[in-house]
Amino acid sequence: MSDMNPDIAAEIAERRATILQRVGAAAQTARRSAGDIALVAISKVQPDDRVDAMLAAGQRVFGENRVQEAQARWTERRERYPDLELRLVGPLQSNKAGDAVALFDVIETLDRDSLAKALRKEIDKQGRTPRLYVQVNTGEEDQKSGISPQVAVAFVERMRRDYGFAIEGLMCIPPVGEPAGPHFALLADLAKACGVDRLSMGMSGDFETAIRFGATSVRVGTALFGERG
Ligand SMILES: *Cc1c(COP(=O)(O)O)cnc(C)c1O
């Protein structure tokens, strides 16, 4: 932290400025306000020095896809950056619900009753309430988490009624190798149908398209941090 590599710091600051510029341009094209679109820096698999450089560049909203990796990385950094916002964007096992509720400000991957039950219990126990998004499997892929689009509206209603959750928005990850636009359009329609106005959609390859379809947060990893294995 104190001996941050100045080359990495400059590179990361420049990358972030470029992505923010692209978000701004896409917002303008869509006649939307750039301030209505949050850039979520997906820091999974990134080395600590690049994450610290991103923090130094002013980035405060980060997304992780694994609870344990996120704990290791953020538990202490959280103390240093009280205005940090941490989002879980990967699948959550019910037995990790406690850790997730303790660490994350937003959980974007609620997609089943067993998880809702576990989250409700932990929220009551810890007195800490992360904001919740429902993940929709817009491509209906077998291997992907998320609720099927056909039952998404009923699911959101059940989350409100049976668990008392104020669902903030919907999230999706379109199938690889398909145009993302129709998936973003579907997610926007579903959000309207269940009365939520936040849409977490768009990654490095398609965040500008997502903004055109109404994304209120875009989850950008490689385009922001650079390629890495
Ligand atoms: C990894 C990941 C991203 C970021 O993907 P990039 O293509 O690197 O921008 C976004 N959302 C989720 C759910 C991810 O797992």
C-alpha cells in the first residue's frame, strides 16, 4: 500500500478514466445521466496491488464472485475505506449466507427459496441488511444460476411477501457467444413487470449495450484492470 508501484498506479488510473469516459459517452447516446450508472469494479482474480491502485484512483464500488476470497481481500481494507461498497456477483451457497451478510453491502445473486431463508435468518441475527438483487437466468442455461425468466416476477413477489425483502433490482449474465441486447431487453421488461428500477447488467464486452438498455450498474473486470489469468 505505502510502496505502491507508480507505473501500476498510473496505468490503473488511466484505465479507470477511459472506462468512465466510455460509460459517460454511452449514457449520453442513450440520453441518460452518467450519474445514474454505477461502475462496479470486478476485482476477482486481480492481484492486491492493482486493487489498491484502483482504490487510490478513487474507485469505491467493487464486485467479487467468491465469499472467501472477498473476505481475505476486503475485511481489513473495509476499515480503511468506510465509503466502500462491496457487491457479491457470484453464486452464493446457503451455508455461506452468514459470511456474505456480514461482508457485502449488496448481494446480486438471490435466486432460490433456500437461499432466501438462509439470508433472512442471518439478516435477523446480525441486524445487517445487504441490498438484494434477484439473478435471472435470461438464457435459461442449465449450468448457470439464476431464476428462470418465466417465474421471475412471481419469485420477486414471493421474496417480498414471504421473506420481507425489499428487492432492489435484477441482475443477469447473458450466454457467451450470443448477442447480449435481447437478454438486456428481457431483464428490463421483467424489472418493469415486478416494479424494480435497478438493473445490474453489462460486462467488459457489452457494458455500452447494457447502458442503452437501461443498466443502472455495469460490472467491469478485465477492461478495467487489464487482462489476467
Ligand atoms: C467476472 C465477472 C464480471 C466481469 O467480467 P469481465 O468480462 O472481466 O468484465 C462481471 N460479472 C460477473 C458476475 C462476473 O463473474
